[in-house]
Amino acid sequence: MNKYLNDLRDALKKTSLTTIEIEDIVNDYRDMIENALEEGLDPKNIEDKFGEVSTLAAALGSPKEKPEKSAEDTASPQKETEIGRYDVDDEKAFEMHVRCTHETIRYTKTDDEQLVVTIKNGNAADYEVSFKENILRLENLNTSGVLGSFMGAFKSGKRNTEFLIKVPKSINVERIKHHSVSGDMMVKDLDVVLMNVKTTSGDITIRGDKLGNVRINGVSGDLDMKATTASNVKFSMISGNASVASINLEETLEMSTVSGNIAIREVSCDTCYVSSVSGDVKGNEFYPKKVALKSVSGDIVIKNTEDKPIEVLRKKSVSGDIKIKNA
Amino acid sequence: MDAQFKRGILELCVMSMLAERDHYGYEIIRELSLVVDVSENTIYPILRRLTKEGRFTTYLKSSSSGAPRKYYTMTQKGFEHYVKQRETWDEFIGGVYHIIDRGGKKIEQIFKRFARRTEKDIINDN
């Protein structure tokens, strides 16, 4: 052990480190090595476990990173600031394209005749908001592509920025294209023909009346969806939980999860595809005409009170239970 | 693996362990070396740098059998940093998964695809 420590000290002396720092490091290593020996490390393997002294010295003596700027100013709660107001052409398809990182985005309805965008707890200069050809675009300027958002998440200091996008009542939304990392997304009282949502850890809440095709890709965020009618809904999650309620679907409902659970309540559709690895899928008052169920170890259980026929197209499970019960 | 990339991942691992609870130096090295190859020891420099940057603090605790243990604790600043790093990671790995899933979501499915593809190739070859 002493040889290793002496070698280490010699190697460290060749770097920019001060004597005090060097002794501090050597002391840390003495303690760690002793802890390791007590826990049964073979003295012969010290270098193996703790590394070559030269690489270690290079790593420790290398120019240090600039210390981060002082702790983020915890800004006092700000009020909503309007950052955009636009005339929407109701003769043409109206779309909204949003690409953000951590921001909460709320889409909602307004009595106003114009489309209004507001920001809360954030710096408008970090974003680009534009309205062209009847398409509203909102983008975090630090974001472009995966790598961009990689950096964006690093740079963005404020955590609770919120955008409110208010759509005039008379306007139908042709499409919402929403990409986010950790920010939550909320859609309230909007009729949307096409909805594409992609998020990593943000939660998604959708409350609508008439929805068309909805496609959601999530990783660890949760999904909570309630609507009156929809055409097609397709979502895939890794570990996030999903709840789908009160929807009459004209066509298909496609759901896939790895470890997240799925709850379905008061939903009817034509065909339903369910695929789960270890997540449980529970259906109550769930009436698909046709259903294909697949699970590795998760349970899939459907419990209904009305005796409507459900045609089972496929049913496959490794160790999970698959049950359809009619009272 | 690219050294920079590996360092980033190790840093995230170290922070994750400390977000869970306080750990002493060798404990971190030992646990991490079970899952990743850390023989080129990059752990201690990470601990030292993050401590210097105020993300961790340390305290000594004597152990029953000899050398004291230097425990590392995550500070509020550390937690803030961790959340950011974690977000970056989640975004990255999430994007990667969206693509990887295209190869097949489960091994079973990949095998099936493989069988089907190679079958086709044989037919084409004939």
C-alpha cells in the first residue's frame, strides 16, 4: 500500500496541484485502500482497483472545470406575460408545432378572437414563437435535434417555465405536434384532428371532446386521457403509467407498455391491441369489438358488467394472467 | 467507449448513488466496479471535483475495524445538478430507445424477424 501511495504522491507532484491538495488526496487514498483491504481486497490488486497512478494524477491535475455560476436565482413568482397574439384563418387548417425541453405547455380554449400565447416564470428571449401559414411554432432556442436538447437541458436554468396557448373557440385544430423532454403537456377542451406527442419524462394530460388520431410516445412520463370521441389512439410507453377513460373510439386503440401499468375505464372501440412486458393492464367497462392481447409477465384483466361479445383475435402470455370477465 | 461519454455516465451513476443515500469512497468504487469497468479509476476524481464544486460535502466516520471512512453527501446544489444531468440522460436514452425499438421490442420478436429475413435471403439465393 505504501508503495502505491508514494508513487501516487510522486505522480501528483508533477502536476499543478499544491502540496496541501496532494496530501489531502493521498490521505483519501490511504483511507480508501485501508477500507478496501478490510473488506477483503487482495493487496496485489490495489493498482487494479484504484487505477494506475499516472492516469489518476492526470485526471486530478488536469485543469479544473470552471465552477458553475452562482446558484440559479430563484425568481419570485412571475405573472403571466403575453408574448404573442395572432389572427387564425378559420378557412385553412390550423396547426401548432411545439418543441421544448422542461417547460409545461398548456393548450386550451379562449373566448378571445385571437390566438394568444403567454409565458410564466421564464425568459421569452430563450424561445422563438412564430405564426406563419396558419401554423403556430414554439421552440426552445437551445433545442434542435436530440443533441440540441441534450445541451438545452444543460443550459436551461429555470425549472418551472410555463406556456399557455389559448385557441379561439371557433377554431378547429388540425394538428398538434408536440416534442418535449421533461415538461408536462396539457390539452384541455380542444378538438384536435391529429395529435403527435413525444416526450421522455413529462406527463401528458388530455381532456377533449372530439379527437381524431392521437399518437403518443412516452418513456417514463404518465398519460392521462379522457375524451368523448376519438378515431384512433395509439400510445407506447416504457415505464410510465397510462389511464384512458370515457372514450368512444371509432376505430382502434393500440397500447404498448414495458413496465408501466395501463388502466382503461368506460372505453369502447372497434379493435384494441394491447402489449405489455411486465406492466399490468386493467380494463373496467371496456368494450372493444375485437381484441388482441399480449403480455410477458404482466396481467391483463378486463371486467365488464354488460354482456357484449368480445372477439379475441390473439391471446398470448408467458407468465401473466389474461382474463376477460363478464358479470 | 469514448472516455468523455463514459465519464459522463459514471458521474451520473455516482450522483444517483448519492441521491439515494450517503456513501463512503471505496463503497462507491466497489459497487460501480461490479457493473462497469472502472479500473482506469475515474471515480475518485469525479468525487473530488463535485465536492470542490459544492455538489457534495464530506464527513468522516470511524469504522469498527480501522481506517475512518469518508462519507459523501449530496447538497442541494448537487441535487439541482443531478436533476439536470438526469434529464439530459433520460432524453438521450429515450431517443435511443425510440430507434432501438424499431429493431424489435423483444428478443423473441428480433429472433422471429431474423428467421423471416434469413429465410427470404435463402429463397432469393436459389
